[in-house]
Amino acid sequence: MHYIKTISLFVAVNLGATAHAQNIGINATGATPAASAMLDIASTDRGVLIPRIALTARNAASPVSTPATSLVVYNTATASSGTNQVTPGFYYWNGSEWLRMFTGKDAWTTTGNYGTVAGTNYIGTNDAIDFVVKTGGTAAANERLRVLAGGQTVLNHATISAGDVFSVYGTGTTGAIGSLGDYAINGYASTGIGVYGGSSSTGTTGTLTGVAGEAASTVGTGIFGGASATTGQADGVVGQSASTTGNGVFGINTATTGNGVSVRGQSTTRNGVAMLGIVNTSNAAIAAGTQATGIQGQANGTLTGTGRAIGVLEITNSSMATGDANGLWG
């Protein structure tokens, strides 16, 4: 066997290899090897066959004994599991573990991929670590999207509000979410809140708005709340304020002319209530301006039989309709 190896090496060197002082060229024409290459192999119909071995794991050198850094092999086995799993393909040794040499099909390219299968191919992590997208560098301030290991998603922030599935944060912008569609946000739940807006601050002063709506068209609605259930208590819009001077629902009409309405309530049923004010203690449930009409109620129905059509309804928890607990005040 030693004799055959010697003959093969002799033939290769004398018939197909060109040796120079600094490099070696292997070709069929006797061409001089490129000066920048230690080994220059040229062929028009053949390639280089990399050694084929069966690796056992990414973090195990075997079956290679003390591999040199940058050693390249073709792995023929599927072995180990998790982050240390190896599958057939080219690998190189980086000094401490085998790293796969990705092909265009294995990696996600900037121009897109072919032959992908939904559920098999994906962008993400193989361990329980958040998936992060950044622009402009690695700084924390450059984070644009984070998909948490638990499934929650947050935009422009590293952490999500407790209990949220999807959170959007806007810093120095007029709004966190904007849309030109017919419905900017749709929320569907058997029990819960379709859309919730919260605004918080580390201080106790300033102007903070949970949900703001604006309509620039001649006929439009800034914020519209609808409840389509025909039974039970279904509220279109509910406003709540924990502040001693705050407003649950607050409407402003800035027009100086015309017949604009700050807050309007309308009911299409016989027993419906256009606006309902309920207070438990002090002040008034519904209060209005110092000029013109404080509260205007209109009843187009006729009070006959059991039918009722009420423009403004007063309810108070006080034993008397006087004092500091008034259901209706104008």
C-alpha cells in the first residue's frame, strides 16, 4: 500500500502539478498558479472533493482529533439535538465548535428565498429567547420590534405592558398607531375590551390622553363606539376618571358659530335614554356651559300608554333630589 501511495504521488507531481517556490498549482495545462494562492486547482469539468465524515455534535470535535481552526469537512450524519444538532452539510471548526456553512436555501437572504415551506421554514429562534429587530445599530434605543418568548409582541420598546398581547409605544410622535383604513383597529372578544388606550407618566402633572380621535372630513366621527348586542348591558362608549377634577368623557366644540354639539346622545328606541347621568356623591353627573342652554332635551315621542320617550333622564342615589348629589345639573 505504501508503494502505491508513493507511485500515485509521483505521478501527480510529475504529470498534473506545477510546484513553485511559494505555491502549488494542480491543473491539466501546466499553467502557473496564482501568486496569491498557496494551492491553485484548476479544471473545466471536475471539482474538489472535501473529506466526508460523520460529526456527533456541534460542540464535539469527534471524530476529528484536535481539529485545526478553519478545518472544513462535509458532515454526513444527523446527530445530537437542540442547539448542538448537526445535519448533513458543510461545516468548519472555529476553534471550539463546528459551525455550519449556510447555503442560499438555508439562510434568509436580502432578496428573498425560494422553495420555502410554511411551518418548516421560519425567521426566529430555536430556544426560549426573545426575537428582536433593530435599525441603525445594536443600541437599545434602536429596537423596533420584539417578539417575546411567551408570544407577546411589542413595537419600539423592550418590554411589554403587563397583560398585553400587543403593545405599541411612540416617543416624540403624535400617535402610537395611525391608519388610513376604514377601521384602524378592530378588537374582537367574547369578554373584554376591543380597544384600550392608556397614558401614564412618572410625574403627577401634565396632559396625558389615553385615546384621542379626530375627523377632518365635513361629516365624520373622531371616536365612535357601538354596541350591537340586543340583550344585557352593552355600552358603546364608557368613560372613567379617577382624578378629583378629571372627566370620564369630555367633549369640546371650538367653533364660534353654528350649532355644534360638544357631546351628543341619541336613542332610537321608545324607552331609550339619550344621555344618562349617575352620581353617587357630590357635584353633578351632567354639567353644561354658562351661556345659552346648559342641557337641551328633546322628546319626539308621545307619552301615551306605556311608551316613553325621554330627552334627558335624572337618576340620583340621594334620598332627595337636592343637595350635593344630583343626577342632573345644568
